[in-house]
Amino acid sequence: MTDVVATRDPYLRRIWERTLQGTGVKFALVWVGLLVFAAVFAPFLANSMPLIMSKNGQISMPVLHYLSREDVVVLIAFVALIVLWVLPLRLNWRRGLAVFFLVIVAGVIIANQYVNPPKLIIYEDFRSPAYNQVDWKLMPPIPYAPTDYMRDARERGLQTAPLSEPSLQHWMGTEENGAEVFSRMIHASRIALSIGIIATSISMVIGVIIGGIMGYFSGVVDMMGMRLVEIFEAIPTLFLLLTFVAFFGRSLYMMMVIIGVTSWSGYARYIRAEFLKLRKQDYVQAAIASGLPLRSILFRHMLPNGVAPLLVAASFGVASAILAEATLSFLGLGLVDAPSWGQMLDQAVKSGTFNWWMAVFPGGAIFMTVFAYTLIGEAFRDAIDPKTAYRVKRSA
């Protein structure tokens, strides 16, 4: 039994190696990697305040004084993930995942304890002599914050106006309030990735638990579970989101929970089908005969051998969640205090004029992100099914 279970890591490794053989998936991974980099280091890539400066011989980092709790937690989680991935720690995937979540919890506690409450940021101050008459300073690559509407532009002779086309000063133009579109594009990647990953994680956890119980017990439990799955499949996610936004206001966390709670049925079907096939295997029967607890049989021995189809469904689920949030923002029901691709896409047509840059850049980002996750899902599906990969090679 131990030998059979121990083969799951090489199996998943072979799936990953087959997935990377395609050119399209490499492009998709590069695009997703750029989005992750932009989301993690957004305050250091696009901001109106100096990253580091020296005045009268004293070096300071103004950007650190305005980091929010979310910024600190995201940075800590990213560093923890890199450390667990790079360092040769002798941890299996379960212990590594447990350590990762413990680090995130510690990051939340540290952020709540030591990070100051959000300050009122007056971006005009960072263009005052106090920040300009210095020995030297290092500005971010995009020296405009996403909520910097540059109201002092005319006073300082800057060529900035609401809904202005791309120029040397603003590479992707400005939106209706005068904010830099490029800066908002970078910060909006946080919304897209967070709602996609967290909502998919919620639905996967629910789907794995319910689908695993359905597939393992079958019979009456399976029949009742399938009726529950059909009920949730009949719930229109978009209209449910619209209803909650109308009654409870706009909240990113509420969107994550609703998308996750209403999207688990597909994962439950996948796990149910795999568990119906695996529960008659010899190693599962041996685990039952050994008296192992149910959670160990389901999630330690059966789930790792049936998790491969979930990789395909998860990639499509992330793309669907991103589209749902972009649709809400496009309809004007998304977040107000945070930039979003769908919110910017809504500004493509204003006052009867077509603002092409507000359609090309946010719309292109949505298309590229959904397309990238779709390519990853297709590559996972081909890697899991050797017959499909063989047919693709022969047709080529």
C-alpha cells in the first residue's frame, strides 16, 4: 500500500513535465508570472511617492510608511512561497502547505499589530519641494499611484487631463478622473488574481469534501449528494452576485465567497467519478482493512491518486471567476475604492465618444488572462490523457 501511494508524486511530476512541452502553455505561464509579479510588487512598481530618497544625508523610504495590511500580507505570503519552493526543505506537500498557511496567519497577525491604520494620502505633497529638493531619490517605474488623480496638474504645467490618449508622460493614457491607466492596470491585477485563486480554492475545498463522500459511500449518500449538486448548478452565479451587491453593498470578499460557494459542483462531479473508480482498488481496501480513519482513506490515500482532473477544472475555474468579477465591474457594480479591469473597460465609451485605449488595454488584459488559464487547462487535460496527446502529435 505504501508503494502505491508513494508513486503519486512522480505521477504528478510526469503530468507537469508533459504540460510544459507545449509552446502555448509556456507563454501562458509567463503571462501569469508577470501578473503575479505585478500583483505582489504593485506598490513598488506604480506609486507617486519615492521608493527611497536621501535628504541632508539621511536616507528614508517613504513608500514603506504607506503600505497597507494587504500589502504586507501579500509580500509575506510571496516570500514564504518562494522559500518553500526554492530551499531544499525536506517537506512533503502537506507539511509544506501547512507551513505556508501558518506563515500567512503569522503575517496577518504581524500586519494587524505593527502596520499603522490607513493614512489619508495627499499625492500633491509628493510633488512638493519637501520631496523634490533632495540629494537624490529613486522613483517607481510608473511614478503615479492608481488613485492619484493629479488635481495639481494645471498648476504645475503638467499635460494631464481626464481621458487623455497615451503619450510619453502617460504610456497608456488616463481614465475619466485623470488617473494613470498603466498604474491602475498593475494594481488591478491584484483583484483579478485574488478573486480567481481564492474563489477557486473555496469551491475546490467544498467540492472535494462533498464529492469524496459521494464517491466513497455511493448508494443513498451519492443520490442525495447529486440532488444537492443539481440544485447548486441551477443557481445563476451572476444574478446571485447582483442580488447580494444590491442588498449588502460591494465587497471583494463577498464576491469570493459567493463565487466559491456556487461553483463547487463541477469539482464534486470530478472527485465523485474518480472515487467511484478508486474505492475498489486494492490499496484502498487494504487501508480499510487496516482500520485507518475515514479522513485518512479519503484525503491521504484516495485524493492524491485522483487529483489530476482537478488541475484541469481549477484552471478553468480561475478564468471563470475573473470573468465574473470583470462583468460586475463593467456593469458598475464592482469595487469603488480599488481599480479593476472591468471598471476601466466600462470607460471605453463615455459621452458618446469611443476611448480606444480604455478598451484595448483592460480588455486585452482580461482576454490574455482568461486565455492563459484556458491554455493551462487544455495542456493539463492533454497531459492527463495520453491518447489525446498522441492524437495531437499525429495530427501535427
